[in-house]
Amino acid sequence: MNRLTDSLNFQTQALTLRAERQRLLASNIANADTPGYQAREINFARALREATGEIGTPGAMFAPQRGHIAPLAGARGESGKDYALQSQTSLDSNGVDMDRERASFADNAVKYEATLRFINGSVRTALDAMKSHNQG
């Protein structure tokens, strides 16, 4: 049972991070004409390692008692977001490269859908296993 929940917890964290990255990419695209706006990006691999506890989260505060509210850290906090590298300079100092943003948006959407399908398949398999056990 732990293997099933560990796998689902990992996929749930990945899905949450994919949704956050999609929101960030959409924000970049929406601000493509905003003078001085600098595109932001999430290092997905690092954020996933932080979310699963594989590595420490920079900026995370120690909450000694249950119920203490910790500030956002990792991909959800500002420290988890990096500025995207500019491929070319623009006159208005806008750092959004629409080609890169569209490609990243489409790639992230496909990976989000794949993660969702994996979770769906895992739950369906577990439900099928429970049904066959109860019916036999």
C-alpha cells in the first residue's frame, strides 16, 4: 500500500508543479508587450526534488509545532523562480521570447496531461484490483 501512495504522492507533487509552471508561462505570454517585464521560469527538476523532500528547500522556515504557517518556498515562492535567459535584447527591455514561451507552454501541457493520465491509470488499477478481490 505504501508503494501505491508514495507513487501517487510523487505524481501529485509533479502535477502541482506542472500547474504552477503552466501559470507562470501563461503570465510570461500575457506580459509579452509589457515594457521592462522579465520572463520567469521554474527549474522543474529542482522544484520536484524540493517538493518530494529529496533536497532542502531554500528559504524554508522551521515550523516547530503543527499548525504553524510556513511561507511559500520552492516553486511556489519567489526564491524558486528564476529569470529566463534572453535570446535577444529588445528596445523596451522586455525579456519574453514568444517562440520559447509557446514551445514551453505546449511541452508542459503535454507533460501535465501525461502525469494526469498516469494518476488516473494508477487509481483505476487499484480500484480494479479491489473489485476483483471483493467479487471473488
